[in-house]
Amino acid sequence: MPNKFMQTGLWLLIGVLSLLSIGAFAHGVDDSTRAFLEQNQGVQFIPFLYIGAKHMITGYDHLLFLVGVIFFLYRSKDVLLYVTMFTLGHSITLLFGVLNDIQVNAYLIDAIIGLSVIYKGFDNLGGFKRCFNWQPDTRAAVLIFGLFHGFGLATKLQEFQLPQEGLLTNLIAFNIGVELGQFAALALILLVINAWRKVPSFQRFSTLTNTALMSAGIMLMGYQLTGYFIN
């Protein structure tokens, strides 16, 4: 029974995230958040904190990548290291991108984020060693892809042309919210994966799970590239 429960739990998580990757809203912003951002004036620390947390919790592309990153990490210090690399990357480009008004095409950035999901699933399957007899530096890859994830967050905020008054404080609040949302989502993911590791089906279904992860990344990447060429 625990075996089936854990297996079902993780598949449900992967399945929901995979379906979201081809959803019509494409990691957008809901109407109430959009209205707030468009009308915002001055420092709004708590609202931006909330928006950052909600954006990460509903940010299926970020979560899919994190699932791949921690899937085969068994030690707490390794989880902390890789999550820190990811956090450092997306925090740098989030702040740098918005404060310096660096415009990046949203479709292309989200396509690269989809590529990051494909990369992690492929890496977890040992694809680099099998196909190329080479293993990239995983820590560097997580940091680099974290930079692109941060530009993805920055691109979403830049759509609303936020006023300069209180901008830095609001961005810091948003980034803290992102980290809080990431921590909450990561805690749930780790709980499911750690429990699943204790049953034999983990090794048996790990290949299938990471293949599903790659498939979700391919769908996300294809969706965004289609949007880039059509629009």
C-alpha cells in the first residue's frame, strides 16, 4: 500500500505539472495580480512578497526543473548546495534584469527554461555519459539555468512597467516571496520523493519518471517556440 501511494503521489505531481506546461495561460499572471501590478504605486512589500510566493508555487516550469535537480540527491547538504546555486542564479538576473530594464523575448526565455527541464531529465537518465561519454558540471549547469529562470521572472514583471518609486524594495520583497514559495514547494516534493525512495519501485520507475520529465520539458519548449514564431 505505501508503495502504491508513493508512486501515485509522485506521478500525480509530475502529471499535473506536465499538463500545466501546455496550459493556455503559459505561466502568465492572473487578473487580480495583473490589476494590482498595473496600478501599483510606491513601496508595497507584503503584496509583492505574496505575488512572488504565488508565482513560484504556480510556476510549473521552475518546479519541474527543481524536481529533476533533487531527484537523485540523497544528502541534505547536496540539496542545499544545488538549491542555493539555483536561487543565486535566478536572484541575480531577476534583480539585474528589472533594474537595468534588460528586455528579453518572453517566448525564447521560457523555451530555454523548458530546455532546462529536458536537460535535467536527460542528465538524470545518464544520457550525457551514454551518448557523449562526457558529463557536464551539474552545479554550473544549475547555476546557469538559474540565471535564465531569473530572466523569466524579470520578463514577467517588466510587462507591467513598474514605477521606479520603491522599485528596489518591491523587487526584494518579490524575490523573498519567490524563495518562500520555492521552499514550500520543495518541502512537498522532497517529502514525496524521500518517502518513495524507501520502496523498491523508486529505482524501477526512476527511468520512466525522468522520461516523463523530459517529455514535459519538450512540450513546454515546443509551446513557447510555437508562440515565438507565430507572434
